[in-house]
Amino acid sequence: MTQSTTTRSLYRLLPGHVVTPHGAGLERESLEVPYVLQSFSFTLGGTTPVVAGDYTIRVVTPVNGTVDLVVTATGAQTFTQFAAAVVVAGAADPALGGQFYWSSAVGVITAINKSANVSIATPTTIVPGATSLTPAVVTAQSAPMLPMGRFYTYGTPQAILAITGTPRGRRIGALPTAATTLATLRGVLGRPVNQTELAADFNDASVNNVDAYRAGQMAFGVQRGEVCVVVDPASPTMTDSLTQEVHVVIAAGVYSLIGSVAGAAGGGGETIRIDNAPTGNLLGRVEGTEETFVLGGVSSRCVMLKVNRTN
């Protein structure tokens, strides 16, 4: 079926639209879409014990300009001991203590930017002798989004953002990766309210695409129920045939939309089949022939699936 009206609210299927009503077998969960904080490492190497003298970490900050963190080595410290001293100095510095979370392990110092909205150039270092202090980017600042109507798995928050000591901890939503397995696939990113402020193209998660949960928001995960799922553009047509296969895209190759579904397997382990999943895993079955939406020259595909994570 093809729908070409420009009134998106009239579409029968929208990415993530949940058909199963509350109280009728719908099982869902709340997911967090976290920011990724920028972080740097400073690795000690070369001569040990750490050569005596002043070691400088130079950072260009958005508020205080160029700031030098100077830590003096005694000449008798191991890498681990000196790294711990740098952490103490960094945390105590009026500018850099407010800008970064500092930690160390086995001679490697880590500084995590506290602001998700600020990107800082890689710091430089100055050393007095044969002991090196090498800076590197560990993670780049980013604000990931989770597109509605795609399958998801659980992600791992950066350690500084982790929440512990609660009964359920914290559920981080993430799109599948090549490492995702049938056992770790969780469900579909749903749309709890049939919103009408929608992007024309379901097939991306660009900054202009409002069919996605943005960093800092809570997402709606459907683990059991009927939900509309995005079909990869390269997929064969998906129908409600009893023999219709359902494959979740976990890596790019034949298919390109991570977390979407396809009617046939991709090559090289880029998909996971779920219509024949054994008990205890995520099972997915097509409930109706897919629909195609055409709007302003943009074509998008969506299919109704019955998913069951729990039984």
C-alpha cells in the first residue's frame, strides 16, 4: 500500500507507533538516551621512577583560556603514584577541577569533560626529561539519538554518569552493533503518543529528524506488543505470509539502517533473524504487509510487527 498525502497524521503506520493498548499485553520500559562526554587520557611512559621536575598539562578552556596544570615529580615516584598526584592536583585546580572529572589507574590519567555541550582541543604536555606524558582523545563529545521504530539493545554509560545503589540501576538505550546477539536484542523504540510533527524521511537520524529520541531524553522501549518498525530500503517486500522472515540489521553491508528490519538475511553477519527465535529471546512476527509512504519525492517503508521479549 502506498500513501502519498502530505498530512502525516493520517498515516496508519508511523515509525514506533504502538498498536497494542495498555492492559492488553503491552510490556514496555523506560530508556535513557545519554550524552557522550568528551574525555582525554595522559599516559606515563619511558623512564621509571618518574624523572624529577615539573610536568605540565596545558588545556585551552572555553571560560578561563589557557590553563597550565603543573605537578612536580620528586624523582622517587612510580607511574601509579605520580598519576595519583596529578589527579589530586587536577581536582584541586580552580579551573580544571571545575571542567573535568579526574581519575587514574596504573599510570594512566583520565580527564572527563563535565559539560556535554563543550568540546575542548586535545591538551598538550611539557615534561622535564625521559619520562613521557602522552595525551590522547578517549571519547569525542557527541549527542546520539535513537530513531523511533528501530530495534534497540542496552548501552553502557560512561563511568562518571553511572548510577548505582538503586533497585533497577539505569537502562541505557542504544542501537545494535555488530557485537549484538539474539540474547542482547531488547525490543523496539516506540512512539507512546501518535505525534504529528514528523520528518519526511524515516531513514535517518539527522538533527532535523524529529522521529528520534535525542540525548538527554527518556525513550520508550516496547518489549512485547504490536509496533510499527522501519524497513530497510534494500529489503525485499515484507508481507504477512506465515513464512515471512524477519531479520534485524546490526551492521551495514547489504542493508544500511541499523536497527531496522529486512525480509532476508544480509551477508557477513550483518543481520539477526528473530521470527524463529527460541524461547527466552526476542521474537518478531509480521502482522501485516508493509506500507510505503511517499512525500515530496522521499520514500519510506514501515511494517507492523508483533514482538515478544519476555515469553
